[in-house]
Amino acid sequence: MKIHRSAYILMAASILAGTAGCSKTENVLNSQIDPLAFNAAPESVTFDWQEAYEKQLSEFKKSDKYSEDSRFDLRDITNDNIPELIISPSSDSSTRCDIYFALGSSVDILTSCGACGEFDFIPSILFIGYHYEGDGFTVGEYQKFSEGFYNSEVSYYTNVGSASAGAAIRYEINGNSVSLAEYEETVAAYQNEQSYKLGRKYTFGDDAINYAIHCSESWSKVLTGDQKLKYRESVSQYIDTGTYPNAAFEIADLDMNGLPEVVISTGTDDEEATRILYLDEEGVQTLNVSNDYDGCIRFDISKEVFYSGSEKRRCWSLAEGDVNGFKPSDSIMVCGRKYELNKNNVDLAFS
């Protein structure tokens, strides 16, 4: 499904491009204030960590650890407003993510964590961890952020899944045998917290790397105050109703014109609708689309198409992306559940 956006969006983008040396321009009445003109092109917003992370991604892509199954992510997991770089070599069950932080013009390892190439981030208490159920056993770990690094706080193991095979059942916390009650209490303390899966947001296509490094963290400086206010008011309505207790949201540029949209995931059930909020000359508009099992949509950055489903895809485009016979490129991002949908996160995102 191709959604035809207002020409005002294209006009605002071409005006900005023209100031940067682009030959394409449009005539605009000087007396008219364009509600879709943004503060700056996302690529013009710079951060100290960008060059170091881009170099690290390039080096990994040249290494023998890289494969078509490799992914990466950017997320602030240390609460210092600087994202960490997360590299996931593969989705194999034993694969941990390597997490890096910027150190001047270079990077250093923060920690490694996870299973199946991803891990859980618990922002409320600054913990990361994973829970993996294998053939007859369960294993997991949680690390706590302290004194500038993540260090293991608790690990656990049980072979209760082997009970039918006659195995002697064990429950372990930090390598020590414990009772079932103690095991469940310890594990539940972490699993009951709100968490997000991290590690496998972006593929390693050139357009995906460029978007992640040079666009994804720029929106607070791209949007004008009026645009932020309009988005904040629209997004807040989903909080006020109380209908979506597991909702999350993310700011993303789904038509690659420099003016971002807001993706609201109302839940993780694939029957739940994802809302795409976008700006036109009349204000904020809403498009309802389906999502995948994880409550997210997939966005093809190269082809400007977002979609859900793998075998039977449903596709949409806010730009001129070709949704007929669409096949994903090598530049895909998972989109929709970056932040829990609550007042504090909405205020921070649109401040």
C-alpha cells in the first residue's frame, strides 16, 4: 500500500537540501510559514561517538565473525545520554553480544552478554541479562551497571526440563544449590521488570549503517518546537486512555525525507495494530498497520518500504517505495519498541 504524502513534505526537504548545495529546489511563498520545515538535516547533527562506532562496524564487517546473520544496535544502557554500540555476530543460541562504548576517537569493550545474539535491557534498574531454555535445562544471567561497567550480579541454572528423563533436579544461583522457592524468587525479581530486547535492530547494509550512525539519534535537534508539541500531544493520547499497558514507541524517518515519523507499538501480539503518526500541513495524521510477533515493523531503509510478515508480507510506503513484488534489501531496521510509552519517556523524546 503506497500512501501519498503531501507535497509540502517534499518541498520542505528540497528547501533544506538546496541550502546544502542540492540543485533541486521548489518555489515557496516567503510569507507562508511551512509547518513541515525542520530545524536541520539529520545528517548535519554530529556527535563525538559517530566516527568511532562507524569504524568499529566497518572493521567487524571485514572480520571472520561477520555473516549475513550479523546485526547491530545503538542504545544508551548506561544512562549518560550517549548510546552504546551493540554488535550481534549471529542468532545462534550460544552467541553473546559485544557491547562497546566510545572513548575519544576509539571504542572499548563495556561487556558481553546474551544468548541467541540478543539480551534484555532493564532501564529502571540498569541491568542487562538473558534467559535461555535449552534441551532439558534453563540458564540465565543478569549484570548490574556499577562504577562504569556491567558486572555479573546473578547467574542461574536448572535442569528441571530433564525431570521426565529421570534426572536429579537441581536449582542453582551463582553456582550454589538453592531451593525451588529461592530460585523462583531470585529470577522473578528481574523478569518482572519492564525490559527490552537489544542487539539485533539493524542489518549491516551501507544504508542501514549510515542511518543508524548519522540519523537515528538526531531527532531532538531536527524537529522544531511546534512539531515536537504536536507529536507529544498525539502520542500522549495513547497513554491517557490506559488501553495499551504494554505500548512502546520510537521516532524514525520512514520516508527518508528528513522529517521523522513516530511509530507506536500497542503490544507484542501480531494481531495488534501499530500506529504510524506523521505530519502533514494539517497536523498529525495516523496510519494503522499490522506488526510482527514482537510488536514491531521492519523498515527497508534503501527501498523506503516498511512491512510486517515474512512469508506473506504486508507492505506500506510513505514515500515512493515500490510495494509491488517487494523484496527486502540488505539495509533493514526493526522499529517500534525503543521506549516504553509513558509520560516521562514522551517528555524526554520531544523536549
